[in-house]
Amino acid sequence: MSTVVRATRIRLAHQPRCRRSRKRVLSVGTQAYVSGEPLLDMQRVYQSLTSVTVPDHQGDAPVSQFSHFTDLANTKEGVVVAPNADTLYSIAWLALTPEPIVVHVPSSP
């Protein structure tokens, strides 16, 4: 009988620590999700938009090539999150690891 009582006391003594551990694990897991999910989503978008061999004027283009939209964006457009109805967009994923890239942008009036 003393073994049962001793085991019960040990279990009760460790419950507050266990609760702290669970809270810590939940906190770290939440931080990992909040920090990691946007990176994984960006990787998914990158793979999707750069999986073509030539630019298609809808946002898809090979790495380090621009895709220039030829039509104005609308609300059904999925590439631009909150499109302006009067703006033509250009999108590129630039690979900067091999060497720097210089982008020349003409002045606008």
C-alpha cells in the first residue's frame, strides 16, 4: 500500500511542472507555425510562378525574368493580392545568389 501512496504523491508533485511544459511546448509550437508558415507559403508561390519556361504575361516567368501583365488586374486575379484597377503589374523572382542584378527602371512622368 505504501508503494501506491508514494506513486500517487510523485505524480501529483510533477503535475504543475507538466502543465508548465505543455504551455511551453504550445507556445514554441505556435511561434514555429507563425514564423514558418509564411516561409512555406512563399516557397509554394515561388515554385508555382517560376515553373514555366517563358513568361506568360499573367505573373508566371522563369527565375530572373519579368512577367509583364498586358491587361489590368481585376478582383478575380490571384497573383496580385489587392490589385489596383488602373495599374499594369510586372513580377519577377530574382536569383541574387550567383551575382548581383542591376534593374533599370525608366522614369515616369
